[in-house]
Amino acid sequence: MKVEIEWMDPIDLKGKNHNSGGYDEEFLKNIEPVPGVYVFTRKYGQKFTPIYIGKSKDLRRRLKIQMNNLKLMEQLRNGHPKNSNSLSAINGKRVLFVGYSRTASAANKDKAIELAEKGLIEFAMSNGFPIVNIHGTIVKYHEIIASGAGETKGFMPDRILVRIR
């Protein structure tokens, strides 16, 4: 199956509306109520640290709910305790990425966003980023640390996280 995701420009989350976990929800007007995926991140310089990755059949509705998920918003505000060595995880701006499913058939859109979410989570974790689940707790994982021959750097990162299922 070919999955097509069209990403919007990143959305800076600004702290204004204290009824929604401390962030302004004005951006929701520009979110289409269609299937897609989203990633809450922290950005420091040009580096992004993913905090939470999700999917929805109606992005506008789901993001409105997520903006009121106090545990998730607290995790986004505080960054990752296990990523405390990462400046983007602690000091970075809070940024949201939203991607729309542009997979052709409606029947395939559910499968497409499921695959996209799974792929994004696996990619983030394989690059050493612990992410949180819907309850605001860090997803359990095994950690693989690589060292030794420099040639391996071309195909294997220094750190890989493998989600425990």
C-alpha cells in the first residue's frame, strides 16, 4: 500500500489560553476535519524532538481534545525526563506537525493513517527518541546501544529504542 501524507507548515504552540493546558487553540480553525497524523514536538535550533505521535479520522476534533489532555500538555511543556540531555527536549519551542492523508480511496484512509502513525513512532524510537502514549507516560522500550567500528555509523545509529508490545 502506498501511503501519502501532506504535511502542513509547523504550528508554533503559544501559551495563551489557560483553559486548554496553557496553549492558544486559535490554530484549530485552520485544521481540516479529515483523516491524518500529528506530532507534538519540541524544537531547539533546527533539531526537533518528538514527544507524542497520534492519528485521527477527524484531525480538528482530535487535536481539540489533545489540547485539553493535561497530562500530554504537561509532558510537552516539561519535555522528556529521559531525554534530559537533549536541549530541544527541555528548552525548545513547542511545535505541532499535522499531516493529512492524501491516500486516494476512503476505504484505505483508515489503514493509511494507522500505517503512517506506526511508521512515525517506529522511526522516532529507532532514532533514540522516547515518546509518550495517550496517558502521558513514556512508552516502554528496550534500548540498543551501538559502539565500535566507525563504518557501522552509515547504517546504524548510536542508539535505537524498540517498543515493548
